[in-house]
Amino acid sequence: MKENKNQLLSPAEYIPHLAFDSVIFGFNGRELKILVLEYHNTGLFALPGGFVKHNETLDTAVKKGLEVRTGIKDVYLEQFHTFGGLSRFQPEIMKTILEANHISSVENEWMLKRFISVAYYALINFTDVKPTPDALADSIDWYAIDSLPKLMLDHQDIVNKALETLRENLDRKLIGMNLLPNKFTMKDLQLVYEAILGTKLERTAFQRKMLNKDILVRHEKLFSGGAHKAPYLYSFKS
Amino acid sequence: MKENKNQLLSPAEYIPHLAFDSVIFGFNGRELKILVLEYHNTGLFALPGGFVKHNETLDTAVKKGLEVRTGIKDVYLEQFHTFGGLSRFQPEIMKTILEANHISSVENEWMLKRFISVAYYALINFTDVKPTPDALADSIDWYAIDSLPKLMLDHQDIVNKALETLRENLDRKLIGMNLLPNKFTMKDLQLVYEAILGTKLERTAFQRKMLNKDILVRHEKLFSGGAHKAPYLYSFKS
């Protein structure tokens, strides 16, 4: 959406009625956040999303769209659900956003139709990236998952479903996601689980459960201070 | 699709470019099969699918569409992936199907466009239902997953992804799916796992793994013949 703002998107180029939204989870070792855009002069908060061109695959559109809207490149996005409810059809909301950006809602009438949205999520370290808002948005910021602003349309449902998906099979997802250093302590791993599950876990039970899963390799101790207190380092089995 | 065949679907009623496909897994306690349609006089085999009306939710369209195309009612369908590749755009295939059914591909030109398909799966006991083909199809039959006919478009990819999804978190899925009687033996459970995973499992390792998961309740023994051989019955913890 870096085109001239007044001829934002050419309707003929895009598949009508089809949108995507992305839930970008950010994690810094302790806290779980989500990336949210605020549209100019509207008070409307939204997930970064976009549309799909006739001549590009859905996955390509999502990857490119996220980069244009947030400035974030090369994120591994995973599709998790397609939202096709009728309550997400609220043309006045898109009209408000277009008008606040001085874009004709008559010429861009296709954007006021009902959209089905394919949703993707990613999990990245938010200290690695500095998101930048596109022309449609005032700001783009990380918000803690338990203190999100009120999101437009069904975007809170999309976040909830993304969180539910992320929490399922968390071991397998963490192995692929490079959120932890190659070697980490059991405490580091517990902090990831606690942030994503949104709950405190009991240390010895957590450790026992993880070791039983047979997904970790134990390495040397992490020598930092008194050697007798040094915790073991672990890595994921490949 | 029970409308008059020559005016199959009114283009104005349907969201353009949006389809759905369903992978209906059938299981009878031992074998895993999939429901496949064969289109009249085309040699084309396909998953049961359909389109979404402007005034209905995606989920409603899928549920109704499956019933119309297969005669199967009240199946719990779970969405698993949306397919948006460019290789699935092959207008000549849809044209062949329409013409074989004496339906004008000129009047139904919208059906020759690129479609994004939202895919759903279900797992049912195939001895419980008798599928019936709709007007577009010659036949609808259960095929063993390892001997499917060549499927049109990307339908084999859709089946593969459905199978992958089903195999993940299988315990949790089985608990909800009523494929087993309320009480079952460890052997019954092993047969379900073997059919869905497509591999033989070692009896004692399987039993140990299942008992370690803490998802089963042990009940009385199944008395059939010699009591000393009677296996225990189990149910899933609620």
C-alpha cells in the first residue's frame, strides 16, 4: 500500500471478497505481545491485513502484504484459519478508514463488500524488528496480549483463535521458531511456556514433563557464578 | 445442486472465486477411507465441494453443500487449510465437467475463474452412512487412502494436508469424534491409531504410551471367553 494514497488499490487487480489478516506474536524471552495498527483519525485498531492479486498465490500475497504494511521482512507465517462469518461484513467501517485517508469510497466500492479473511500467524522476537506503519495507518505497535485495544470487526476473535492454535502442540512449534538461543536453560524454556500459555507453571513439574517428552538434549552447565548453582543447558533434538 | 441442471447455480448468488472442499474420512474400526465423487463421462475424480452464497456464512455453506453433494447429514466438519495456489486454476477442467452435464459454460463463466478453496475434514464411521451422488456426479464411493484414484486439480494435496492434520494431536481428536464405542479395549484403540497413522504399532509400547498420557479411565474387564484372557475396557477421560 505504498501506491499513491488516492488511487490506493486497483479493483481489477484484486480478487474480490478475499482478504487476509496476520497475527504477529512478538516475544522477548518473557513477554508475549501482538502487532496492532491504528488507522488515521478513526480510533480504529486492526491486525495488519491486505488483499490478494489475481496473478499471485495466497501465500505470496500474505508475505508481501505483511512487509508493505509493517516493514517486517522474511517472517515465517503459518496459516491457521479462514474467517467467513456474516458479522465481519460492516461496510461503514471500511468507509470510515478510506475517508479518513481521503480515498474515494465510491471508486473503491469493492472494498466495502463482504470479505472472507484467511488468517496467518507468526511468532518472532520483537526486539529484533522495528515495525513501521504504512500510509493508511498512524501507528503500529506491540501490545501485550492481555491489554489489547478494542479491535475492529472480528479481529479479537482472530487473535483468540491464533492464540489457541499457538498453544496447541507448543513443543513442536517452538522447535521450528528460533525464539530461544540454540542452548537454553530449563528456566528460559519455562518462561516461554508461561508467556504463551498465560499462566505460571510449577518448576519441578514443568521440568519433569519436558524431560519426559524426549525432545531435549542436555549439554554442559551454564557457568556464571557459583558453579554449584549452575543450571544445565539444553537444546532441542533435531 | 439439486436445482435444474441446466441453470445449475445463479452466479449472482455466489461469492466469486471462493470454493470449499471436504475430505470425509471414513473409518470402520479397522480401515481408513475417503469419500470421492466421479463426474459424469469425464473420468474426473474429486473431493465433494461447492460454493458460498453472499448471504450465508462459510461454515453454513460447507455443511449444506456436503449434504447436497453426498446425502450425508449432520457431520462435524473441521476447517483445516485454505488452498490459494495458482496451479489450481485450470478452467478447462471445470468446462469439461459442465459440458459433460450439458450445462452452458458460457452462462456459467464465473465457474471457470480462479478459485481459492477452504478445506474441511470430518471423520465418521463409514458403516453408519450411505452416500448418494448429486446430479453432477456418476458415483460417490469410499476409497482406501492408499488406493485413491487420480484426483483432479490439487485435490490430492488437499487429502495429504488433511491426513497430516488428522494425525497431529490424534488423542484429542479421537476424544471428540465418537469413532469408538464409549468403552473400548486397548486393542480397539490401537487399531484406530494404526489405520490413521498408516503404520503398525508395537503392542506393549503403544499401551505404555497411552497409559502415560493420562487420557484413559480403566473400567471392568470385557468378559467374553476365558476370564483370564479378558482385556480391560477403557474410556476417554471427559
